[in-house]
Amino acid sequence: MDKLNVLVVGAGIGGLTAALCLARRGHAVQILEQSAEVTTTGAGIQLSPNCTRVLHSLGLAGELAAAACMPDAIEIRYWRDARLIASAPLGHGITAKFGSPYYHIHRADLAQLLFEEVSKCCGIHCSATVDRVLDDGREVSALIGSTTYKADLLIGADGIHSTVKNTCLSDEKPRFTGNIAWRATVPASQFASLTSTTQLWWGPGKHIVYYPISRGELINCVCIVEKSGWQRESWTEKGELSELQADFSGWHESITALLASVNSESCFKWALFDRDPLPRWCTGRVSLLGDACHPTLPFMAQGAAMAIEDAAVLAACLGDRSDIAASLMRYQNLRMARTKRIQRVSRRNAYVFHMSGMVSAVRNVLAGRMLADTMDWLYGYDALRSN
Ligand SMILES: Cc1cc2nc3c(=O)[nH]c(=O)nc-3n(C[C@H](O)[C@H](O)[C@H](O)COP(=O)(O)OP(=O)(O)OC[C@H]3O[C@@H](n4cnc5c(N)ncnc54)[C@H](O)[C@@H]3O)c2cc1C
């Protein structure tokens, strides 16, 4: 296998993991990131066994275990009376079943531990916004103002609004889904009994997920509400706590008590955008990865997990210098069906989670079976063995 020069555009979770997977195989990697520093805002993220398996293979098991929380179970509850709709064990049982743990972690902790590893073996250029990408068949160039970076291949891990996608593959724009996501944290000390499970509560037109992060010090809340009008997509857009609380008024008292304890400085809102699956992710020496090629709504908590899986498969597909286009196509073909399925089920969940009336009663009866089946195919996938 030749050692290749690779440019990765974007230092999100996908770009950092891709850089690490490639560097571990001996390739020379440079990351171009538009932000002034590599940080991830936003609070919690769920890491399921299908992606912790990849992170462990990169030697990050100890760091992850130290920074993350391992929930005992997931419980799905009904918005008005808190009754249990369905549950499934997580914790050590899931680690034993799938060979890798289920964690909750603060995004900043995950970004930090990836960044520390990446900075030991890759070049990272911040304040580097890629304007254009040119592939002349012999090498590929990323253009940043008057500066040009050249490489054997380029990976666009630059998120849902990907410039790499727009300039090389398709200029289809994301569209607003009609849902907004509130994100907020609560000091866990006030809710000691809540800290060992993932809680998912379903209600008409909205749902809430909450779970412990930051070594159990905080409870991370993600509250998704169907709403029209406001459409900004940003990790740093502050939201009015009173609006969040009003969105969940009438819900069970344990939810209103939780939201009454949100620190208003930690309250953010984000409009959820979506794109249809792309017919192709690569052309010549350029390929996409993560949200750039398959933005995934957070109704399965799998967007970052898919980017992490992509990274492992892409690195394993690369072969000789003469084969770059074929290797990238092989990666695309190995990943497309799974990511399409997860995009589709995430979209479907946007409808299922928010049902009301009789149809929600039927859903509640089927929920336990649906949860168990999904966990099997979702967590059982091994990106390290997929090619
Ligand atoms: C509310 C919410 C909750 C979620 N919860 C979960 C969860 O629990 N589990 C899970 O797996 N997923 C979750 N997701 C999804 C997950 O956050 C995303 O799928 C994931 O972050 C995508 O990572 P990425 O690296 O592909 O893209 P991004 O995180 O968008 O990173 C793209 C990077 O590229 C940079 N960039 C963009 N354009 C350029 C350019 N032209 N030049 C240079 N750099 C550029 C950006 O600055 C950024 O750093 C959630 C999403 C939301 C909104």
C-alpha cells in the first residue's frame, strides 16, 4: 500500500476521526479548518457501540472511559404521566453483547481527546476556509484565498453545508425540517436519581432526551419541537429559557422541574435541516464523509457515529496511488446503503416520536420490539470488518 498525502477539510468529529484513522495507517494528513481553533460547542453526545468500537481501535479506550458516562439503561416514557413505554439495558450488558460500550460524553471532551491525538500525527491549519477544490487528475488542490494546498486525495468532512460537495458534486441545498432542537444542561447534583439512565420522553409534536455527561456532573437535555418560522442553524445561538419552558408546559412534573433548573446561559436552540441522500459521494480524487454526504437528523443519535464509521471504512479502502478513484468509490459503495437507511429511519422517527391520539397508542405497544430490533442491526455493525 502506498503512503498517500491526504487533505481533510473540516475538523469536526468526522474530520478528526478520519485524520486519525488515515495517520494510523501511515498516510500524511493535513486538516484545513475554517474556525480559529478546534473546539466543539454544544453539550452532550451519545456514542453507541458501533462507533466506540472504532474509537477504541484508535487507542482511545482509556481516554473515553475517563471522560464519559455509561448509562445503565434507556427508558422511553409518556409525556403526560411518565409511564414507561419501553426500556432496554445499556451499561455493561451492552458492552458484553456488542463488544464495545455505550457512552454519553460532552462534545468538548470528545473533540479535545481526538484533537490531542490528531495533533501528534497530523498537520492542523485553523482559520483556513476552503473556497474551492480542483482535481486535475494527477493531484487535488484546496484553494484558500491565494494559498493552495496540494495532495493525492481530499476528504470533504465539512458538514451539512459542505463547500467540497457544492464545488465538486452537487449544489443541492439543505431544507428546514420544521423542527427545532433546544439544548441545555442542568447540574446533576439537583437530580441525583436521574443520573444512571438515558431518558427519552415522547409527546405530541415534541420529545425530550436527557442523560448525564461530564463524569456525571451535568444532565444534558435535547428537546425537539415542531415549530415554523425561526430557522437558524448554529451551535452557538442562544435560546430564551422561558420559550423552552413554555414549549413543555403541561408535561409531567418531572420534566417541568428539570427544565425549571436549566441554567439560562446553557440554553441554545438549533433549527434542524435535512438533505436527501446524495447519489454519489466521490469523484476522482475527492470524497465526502459525515454530514457532508449524509446529514442525519438526531432522532437516532447517529450522525456523529456515521461519520466515525465512515472514517474507519475510508481509511481501510485506500490502496495504491494508482487506485485512488477506485478506492474512494469502493468506500462509497460500502457505506451508502447503511447511511441511507439511518437517514431514512431518523426521518421516520421524527414522525413516530411525535405521534398523538390512537396511532400513538399502537406505537406504544410496538415500541419495545422496535427498540430491541434497532439496537441489534445498528450496534452490531462492525466498520472495522466491513471491507
Ligand atoms: C441537537 C443534536 C444532537 C445530536 N446528537 C447526536 C448524538 O447523540 N450522537 C450522534 O452520533 N450524533 C448526534 N448528532 C449529529 C452530529 O452532531 C453530527 O452528525 C456530527 O457532528 C457531524 O460531524 P461532521 O464532522 O460530519 O460535521 P460537522 O460537525 O458539521 O463538522 C464540519 C467541520 O467543517 C468545518 N468547515 C465547514 N466548512 C469549511 C470550509 N469551507 N473550510 C474549512 N472547514 C470547514 C466546520 O467549521 C466544522 O468544524 C446530533 C446533532 C444535533 C443537531
